[in-house]
Amino acid sequence: MRHNKSHDKGGPVLIPVRFETTDPTAHAVSVAGSFNDWRPQAKTLHADGGGRWHKDTVLSPGTYEYCLVVDGRWMPDPAAKDSVPNPFGGRNSVLVVHGSPEAAHLDDAENLPMKTNGKPKA
């Protein structure tokens, strides 16, 4: 993951983000969330073949809620680490965009199980 260097010129920091899912029966997949005013038409995923779909975009650092929209059905992202209830009785996925790859790596490391020196804890 690389930074967009636009912040050097006074613009916002933008971080590359990839949305991806697999659904072999889908005809159209998009993503709608707090980053695009919940407009699925704003971020359409591209078919990779074999039922795989992806969308590369950039977002400012922050925490966002989103759903995948598969053939008109709104659903949480099955690959998302976290989700929250939404006002419609379903769930929204949660995406945290870190300001740097190092911050993302540290966050991922905090979620890994702790390793010991090989000796079981008493």
C-alpha cells in the first residue's frame, strides 16, 4: 500500500483501498457506504472472472461503514473484520483506513494471537 503524496501540496492524504468479493452467481456488484453517500452506482466492482469482483479506490484516513450491493441486495462484506447494526435491521461492515501502511500493520498485529517462547503458560 502506498500513500498518495498529494498531502505535500496541502491536499488530503489518500490511501489506496481495494474492495473485493467472490460471488459466482452475481451479475452486478457495487459498494455503498459513508464514503460515497451510500450511492452504489458511485463504486461499481469489476468482474475478474470465476465469480471474483474488485474495485480499487482511494480514501482519506478514517472509519467508514459500508455494504456490498449484489444484484440489488444490500449485504455486509463477508471479508470485513468488523460490522455494526444498521437502522434497517441488517449490518454494515466497518472499514478503518489508516494514515500509513505502518499504522495498518500495527493494527493487524494487535489482532493476532499472542505467541510465547514455546512454553505453555501455567
